[in-house]
Amino acid sequence: MAAMVAVGGGKDRSSPGGGGAPQVDTGKYVRYTPEQVEALERVYSECPKPSSLRRQQLIRECPILSNIEPKQIKVWFQNRRCREKQRKEASRLQTVNRKLTAMNKLLMEENDRLQKQVSRLVYENGYMRQQLHNPSVATTDTSCESVVTSGQHHQQQNPAAPRPQRDANNPAGLLAIAEETLAEFLSKATGTAVDWVQMVGMKPGPDSIGIIAVSHNCSGVAARACGLVSLEPTKVAEILKDRPSWYRDCRCVDVLHVIPTGNGGTIELIYMQTYAPTTLAAPRDFWTLRYTSGLEDGSLVICERSLTQSTGGPSGPNTPNFVRAEVLPSGYLIRPCEGGGSMIHIVDHVDLDAWSVPEVLRPLYESPKILAQKMTIAALRHIRQIAHESSGEMPYGGGRQPAVLRTFSQRLSRGFNDAVNGFPDDGWSLMSSDGAEDVTIAINSSPNKLVGSHVNSSQLFSAIGGGILCAKASMLLQNVPPALLVRFLREHRSEWADPGVDAYSAAALRASPYAVPGLRASGFMGSQVILPLAHTLEHEEFLEVIRLEGHSLCHDEVVLSRDMYLLQLCSGVDENAAGACAQLVFAPIDESFADDAPLLPSGFRVIPLDAKTWVGTMQDPPSGTRTLDLASTLEVGSGGTTRASSDASSASNTRSVLTIAFQFSYENHLRESVAAMARQYVRTVVASVQRVAMAIAPSRLGGQLELKQTPGSPEAQTLARWIGRSYRFHTGAELLRTETQCTDSSLKALWQHSDSIMCCSLKAAPVFTFANQAGLDMLETTLIALQDISLEKILDDDGRKALCTEYPKIMQQGFAYLPGGVCVSSMGRPVSYEQAVAWKVLSDDDTPHCLAFMFVNWSFV
């Protein structure tokens, strides 16, 4: 049966929905046969918008279209594209409608739960008022439990009474524990067993991650999430059970026993180990029962709890150096949605035994926000990420599939966790220290066991024997948002990294001899280029390749003259994510970037501490001291501890824990040298991070130019006035020509002066304390890193001799002219200048404050 096509008016009758296309009036009707429609559809699948030449070619190649005019074929393709667009839009709107319907149902359930919680709180409030107005009634029961009238709430505030031991070999006893766990989990997921408080910034919507809440005043810490994903319940359950794939702190999960139940479910006895977040706390392990079952409404439930003396059940394995933590009834409720997809309720409720860690670190184990970010939100994000990748709409990065890139991210994170924790069963052992306890050195002489059999480790470890060395340290930061610090470290690598150390790490991946970098590196690194590879759906984590452009000044510096590559993982850089851990982890790679390339991750991890719950062994430091050594705060005991003020001012005095770990491969005969280099390098990085932290602290931001100097040093405006006044006093000439005499104009004139002007301290080994913009450009540095540069380092031999000759004259007469010559920037590049002027800068009371230098008409050679 042929299809009628209205050519007149330009309407295509070959299929419905021809409206909306441009109309061509040819004045006649044409019938499309099924063969003609098939031919046109075949061309459309290859080229939805053919050109005029392609349409004419189509008519010549397909005789069955010879009775159709080219203009009508153009209209057919226009209508076909319009129908395709309408179908896609209709499908999208249906998907959004399903999401909104499911979200509306979720919000109604949440509203019912909140109404129940409000009713209970109103009842408890009335009960408390009655006790306050009737003291005789209140004193009849002096226990604090009497004010809690809700049975579920009472159960949360006070641990359950010990139950009799169940027979470990009796499945019925384990099933009873499982059913109790299921009931308690559901009371948390959809009931009022826990007082949930919604996290700030987590607003529900069709494209949001879901509804996120944290516990308030309950035993342990808990977090809850509700969200929608476009995966079926069985697939969601499979992903959630594979905890190491999404929970970055999970070291291993061993399912020791699997017991089927009569209702079609399964009971699993699980032993899990988790990493410690810092070098200053022990890792945790868990012994749990996990119960998977279906509900009558078609939902799938996976619930879990620890097996303890109070719950009964078999006892689990004990591993040295691990602290046993407890999982309170937790789990996942997965409901199928109409039209596909799932609605997920996640509850994580744990007791991490916070009292076993130093007081300064307890907020890491007592914060439900940290738990929410690490476990609850991470699980939901991972499922959403898998669903997005499964849709086929996610582009591949670097020609690799998303699963491969995700494996790289997991390997970087896991390798960094292994370095921070240094487990003996992975082959790690501590080296003897040099007397200072600020940096810990650990070695691993069995690296193949650590990197795994699936990784090609032949590049890292030579045939003559070697291993891995890790230098690590932790410190306390003040008034520095973790996200801001990590973002700065990522974008300004030159502020803290040593090109010589980077070159040493890169050399391990090449067929070149090992060489330990010394104190002097005549080569220098150029700019860094960030090459994005992949990012998660919400951009909270991204994987990238860093290319460090290398240069050299002499022919024997072959290693430094080659570009170096790092695989880098950055996460937690959203400053609005409450409780989020910010992390920057990287590992050297070679140009081939093979899927089985060995990775030795190093990097930084910054975890926020709740200011209101922080306690330590020191009073709050003065505002000028922004960073503290964490080791000095770890004297845990009953005496000598003072609690930090928790008033309103504490909100602006936030603290976080920074953990640094750097890994290096070594050959046995160079182990001691590499250890000394690594220890000194980490100390240098710590000092650099401290300066960066001082510079980017929010209380220090806002000004266009502020000096980062020790207490007692002048502010920038005052120093600018001293420099200009002293130059005029000694030489009789005007250095800073300004229209007004205000200090702001003097500072601006000094900062924008075309010649390089810099100040150095009056010490035996002078170091620079200030430079204007031209001075920073000449030295190829920043105000933050300026204090690392000494005057002797930039002058050549002739310049040092001239300065030594003229130094007495400078101190007696106040100034001296130095001949032109060549100096060296901080990056090793030679700089020529026509003349230099040195003068003594005097303070308001005419005492010497520093020396100032001006390099006239400088340029790079």
C-alpha cells in the first residue's frame, strides 16, 4: 500500500508528524512507497542533513525516487529531522516527569517522617515543661532517660541491653539478628529512630544528588541519603555491595560465610578493614553481618550491623594494629520506580571509637558530615556516575573508556592510602629517625606485593635490588579552607615542588641511572600544562595529566631538559561542601601511559576539623601564627588539656589536618641517600605549605598587596614610604614620583616601578623580604616564595665581589653604586643589568631596617 504524500503545501504524508518544517509549494501530491521510504531512511541514518548535491546524487542512484522532485526530498528530510527532535524532546520530558513524580513521592514520605518527628518533639517538650513546673514530679525519677518517651529514640540514646549469645552454627539465630537489623535500619531510613538534620546546600530536585541529612545527638555518627538513579535495583545492589569500588577508605572486604535464608535472601559474615585518614591514628576494622532480602512491595534491602557481645553471634578475626569499630544498623533500601530506575535510601551509622585517638583528631571520628561525604554521598555519586556512563553520553578521555580512567583514580587513591598507613603486611617497616620526629620514613623492600601482580613493576625496580621509600608528615592548619589550599597547590606547583626531585622520580621510569638530587639544581622547570582526562558527574573529582616542561642550561642535564608527566587526581575543591576532604594525589608516568603502568602516588590530604569540638594541648595561637605542628598537640592524657573556646569567634578560627606523603623508588646501595633527600624534601614542602597557608588564609585576603612577614615587620605602605624616603635622604634623588604624599600612592609607585627593586634582611646570610612587580619578574618568583631566595644565590662571582667591596661604604655613607653585570633568577636563568644601586633603609627612628637594591634596565640574557 503506497503512502500518500501531499507535495502541495510541502507536507510529507509518508509518516505522521510532518508539521513544523519549512513548506515548499509544488502544487501536486506524491505517493511514497515503502521502498522509497526505506531508501530515504537509509540515507537519513548516514546523513540526517544531506546537501543539495547529495540529494541530487540520491535521485540518480535510486531510480525509485525519480518521480520525486529534489525540493520535496529536501522537505522530507526537514520533516524527518523535526520528528526526530520532537521524539527526543518527548522522551526527555517523560524522563523528567518520572523523576519529578518519584521525587515528589520521596518528599511526601520525608514530610510525613518530619511531621512524626515534630509531634514527638512537641510531646517531649510538653513533658519537660511539666517537670519544670512540678519539681515534685521531676524528682520522682532522677534518671536522664525519663525525659525520653519515644521507644525508638530511647533506643538510640541508650545502647541495647546485652542479648544472650546465639549459636554461631545456628542459621536461625543469625536470621533473628538479621531481622532485628532490618527492622532497626528501616526505622532509621523511613522513620524517626534518628533525629536527622538536612545538610546545608543539599536541595532536592530532578537533577540533584538527592536529600542528604546527618544525625543530631545520637550514639555514634550517622548520615542518610535519598536519591534517584536510572539503574535497576539489582544493578544498584551489585554496585553498593562492591564497597572498595566507591568507598576510598576501604582497604579490603572479605566475605567469610554466606548463608541462604528461607525467604530467598542471604546472610553474609563480613570482615572489613579501612584506612586511617592521617599518619597519627590507627586504622579501623569491622566484623559485621550483612542481610540481603526483598520486601513485599518489591523493594530490595541490604542491611548490616556489627556482631558484638551485645548482639550475639560468632566472633570475628582480630588483626594487630587495627582498632575494632562498630557498625550500628545501617544499609540500603532500593525501590523500583515506574518506568525504570530506582529510588535509594542510604543510612550509614557507625561508632568509630573516637576516644582511642588523640583529642585533637577526635572531630575526624565524631563528625557526621565527614561520614556523609566519605560514605553516604560517595555511594550515591558513584551509582549516578555508573548510570551516566551506561547511558553512552559520556565522552572518553584520552581515548580510554570511563571504567579504565576510574581504575586509575582508584589506584592513585589506594596507593596514597597505602603510603599514609604503611601496613606491615604490605611489606612496610620504619627506618630509624635522625632525632627529629616531624617526618616519618618507611621503606618497603617487597614492592611487588604492594603494587599487585596486574601492574608492570619492572620499570620501577632494577635487577640489582631496590624498593619503595615513603616520607610522610602531618600538621595542623588554621584558618585555611581545605578546598582553597588544595586548589592553590594544584595551580601553583612551582611554589612548593622541587624540579630536581621531580626529575629523580621521572628517571625511575626511564632506562637511566639513578641519581640523588643535590642541593643545587642548575636546570629548571618551565610552566606546567594541565591536560584533563575525566571528571565525575558533579565535578567533585577530576583526573588529569600534568606536563612539566623541562629545560636545561648545560648539555649533561639530559633528564631535566625532558618534559615530565604526572597522573594527578584532585578532589574536594568545592568550598561549599561541608565536611569534605580535599586531596591532591599524583604519580609520575612516562609518555606511553599504559593501562598497567606502575604508580607511586604522592600528595596532600586536608581534612577539616569541627571548630566547636576541637580540643588540644595548647591555647589558641596569636593571629600571626597560622600553622602549628600537629605532633606537639598529641599528648593525650587526663591533665594539661584545655578546651578551645566554642563561642562565636571559633567559627572564624577553623582548623584542619594536613597529611603529606611522598614516595620514591630506590636502589639498595642508594637507600640512605634517598632517605636523607626525602626527609629534607618533605620538610621543605611543609615549610612551603605553611607559607602558602599564611598567604591564602581568608583573614589575609582582600588587599591587592600585603607583605607576609614576621610579627613586628612594617606593613607594605610603611615599608614603601621608608624605601622612598631613605633613597632620597642618601642620594638626593627622588625614587618614587607621586602626585600626592599619601602612603597608598607611594606603594603603588613602588610596585609599578620599571626597575627591579627588592629588599633583603640585615643578616649574615641576607634573604629577600620584599620585591616589587619588576623584581618578582626578574627573580621569577612570587611574594610567597621570595623568602627562600638569598642574596648570595642570585649574584655571580663578580657581583658578590663588588658587593663585598662596597658593603662598608653602604653601611657608613648609606648607599653605593654597583657596576653592571649578570645575576641569576630563582629558576636559573641569567639576567643582565646596566647598574645596581644599594642603599640602607631606615625606619622612622632612623635605625637600619633592611638593605634595598635596584637593578636598572635589567633583561634576560
